[in-house]
Amino acid sequence: MTDKKYLEKLGQQIAKIRKEKGFTQVEFADKLDMNRSALAKIEIGRVNPQIITLKRIADGLEISVSELVDF
């Protein structure tokens, strides 16, 4: 899998779980104290998030980082 494809899959996974948990992008970004546009870029695979950002996202979704990247 290419890096670009991996980031797209990661973003899709984040968006899917976020929606399953009932958060809008705005609500979830606020919960993470993150700019909504930064979250949007992660969800569409346009940026490579730092590991600490992935941890914050996983914590916000109440899952482990390994669950976040298991796709």
C-alpha cells in the first residue's frame, strides 16, 4: 500500500469511528482542542498526523491507537 493510500485509509477509519460515536467534525475537533480544518485534512488523508495527534484522536474516541490503525 502506498503512503498516500495508507493516509487515506487512516482518515477514513477516523471518520468512520467518529461518526459511529455520534460526533460531528466540529464537535470532535472542539473536544480535541483542534482546528476543524486540521481534522478534516487528516480525515481525507492530506496530512500525515504526528503520533501524539493520533493518540489524542484515539483518546477522544475512547479507543487505543492500535484500534485506530487496524484496517
